[in-house]
Amino acid sequence: MKKGINIFVFLLIAVFSFSYKYIFLFVADGMGLPHLQITRMYKQSLINSDLNVFNLPYFSIIETSSLNGVTDSAAAITAILSGEKTYNNRINKSSSGTTLSPITYELKERGYKIGVISTNTLVDATPAGAYAFVDERTSRNEIVKYLLESNFDLFIGGGKAYFNQQEAEKHGYIYSDTLKKGPYTEKELIALYYGNFPFLTDNESRVPLSDTLSYAINKFGNENFFILIEGGRIDHAAHAHDTFSLIKEIIDFDDSIKIALDFLKQYPDDTLIIVTSDHATGGLTLGDGFLSLNKIRDYGFSYEKFVDILNSTDNYEVFSNKLNLSIDLKDYFYISKNSSKTLTYQSDVVKFYYDHLNTQAGINWSSFGHTIDYVPLFSNIACDVYFINNNEIFSIFEIF
């Protein structure tokens, strides 16, 4: 139990030792320390306000490795909620294949209301870590079955493609694709988008994560609850080196923390707030002898929209006009279009475009994958310090 991510076992044991009535677990998927730092600097400099998470009084860092080394979201959320390291792709399955029990089910048995919120699909790895038991995170049909049979009280996220009203109602859920109705006293499954939430850079009117958390709190009232809130699209922006979309997603995630902080003011002795990340993504570094925050701009689209338009046209002029590009990508466009590879954020034209924008700002990304960098941990509850020995964190974490 000395491995860094198992620190969460000690955090969540506090639920039993101190009987917190209201528990918020915020997971910023893919957010390392530099991701948080650039967002804070951007908001302070250009929006003239600070991130809400820094109003939590206690801060530390944790190590997130899985049994594979660099973790994925499935192994990470398993370690967070079940207290045991496992291999990547597994959700609540141990290294030997036995089933692990996430703390959500224990809390449900104790009478807590359980809420799961994500800007990704509800069957993605992090939300699934609250309720599913699979060897492969891509086993979507099996994950849907576990969700419907979980008897949890509220699900809000994307993934309309995976659900239907009849099946949801068969399992006792009120099914909806909007927050405008309710909340109801019955169990609810709310799938707001067909897939993941759209990026805020593509759709400013997207449902804010703060609205989903407010909905959950309103639903649960004064009843004991545990709510998992994931900012899932942070990770996707980091994979693609889309710095502006990353910042927008972290700010949206952070806005939801303000809802929990306001709740904390009402119930300071009964509330536990944990804010962390499951891993870092992209190898982000800040500053190349300079850092120009004013060069980080909204160009009106995310990498996702960029790739969608790239896939939908074979004519560069049409492509350029649709995106209102300010730089010439013609050569890279045709190199990518003439390639036999699937067009993704790793295609030449996409890489060149975001490399160009990031270089102007003094920002560098070294990887398209996850990294083993330390990630932040915030809480309203004081914790013991931990120390670094031979570049590995051994943690002693006590809630008091």
C-alpha cells in the first residue's frame, strides 16, 4: 500500500472513520501540473481571476503508475476507488483477474446516494470505474449492463448512443437527454450528447459541468451522497496538443469545483472534497526561453472539428475557408490526404498546425500519450506530508 496512487485508500477510509456525509471526488482526466499551471496563468492574466481549486487549503502531489508503468484511466480509477493497482485496460479487476470492489458500492450499502458525472460518455473508463467490472475497458455492452444494474442514483454524461429509454426504464431509471426536467426522487440516467460532450471551443452553449453538479446536489438534498465528477475532455485536448481547448476544459472543470466549495460553506464539518487527476497526458512543458500567454487564442474550433473537416473534404481551399485558417497548410494538407493512414490528430497537417500555434506561445508537447508525471491533489481536509525517496513517492496519508 506504499504506491502513490493508493493514497486514495487512506483518503476514502476517512468516510468510515469520520462519517463524512457529503463526498465530492473530482477527477481531471489527463491533467498534470503544467496543465494546471498554464490554465491558472491564463485565467489570472487574461480573465483576471484565479482558479477555484486553489481555494482548497491543502495541496500535494501523487504518483499514478499502474502495473504496466504508465497508467491509463481504467487502471487509475480502479486504484483510486478500489485501492489496488492493476494492469491497464482493466476496470475493478486485479492483476490476477479477481473482482475488486470500488468504494461506491460500500457507500451505497451504507445508504449514500451515488452520483456519476462525466463530460465523456458514461461508459468511458473513469465513470465506469464507479460501477463496472471488466477485463477490457472497451467492453461497452458489458459496461452498460453493469451501469443499469448498479442501482446508483444518478448518471449524467455523454453516450446517448449506448442507451435506450426502454431498457433504462426496465431497470428503474428515468431516462432523459436534458437537465431541464427534474430532478426526480427516482433514479435518473441523463445522456446529454450522442457521444462525448463537444469541446467548448466548438460549442460554447454546451452544458457546463457546474450545471450537472448543481443538478445532482439539488436532487440529493440533505441525504448523504458520494459524487464522482470527471472532466474527461481535458485528456483528449492534451493528446492532440490543443492547448486552448485544454485550458477551456480545465476552466469548465474548475467552475464545477466552485459549486462544491459553496456547498462546503454550508456543511463545513460534514463535507469531504478531493480534487485530483488520474494521470498526465502529452508531456506538456511551459516556456521555451519565453512564454507568451497572449498568443494562446481561440481560433473558433478544436482539433476534433479540424479533423472532422479534414476528413470531409479533398479540396484545400474549401478546408482552409471552413476553418478560416491564418497560416498556409496546403502542403501538409495534401501529404495527409494522400497518406494511407487514418486521418487523426497525429496526421501531419494537424501536428504542424498545433506545433505552429504552441511554438509561438513558447509551449511544447513531447508525447501524444500518457506520461508518468506527478499529478496534483487538493482537499479541504488536512493530510500528512509525504516524502520522495529514489524518485518514487512513498506516502503516509492520514485524514485528521
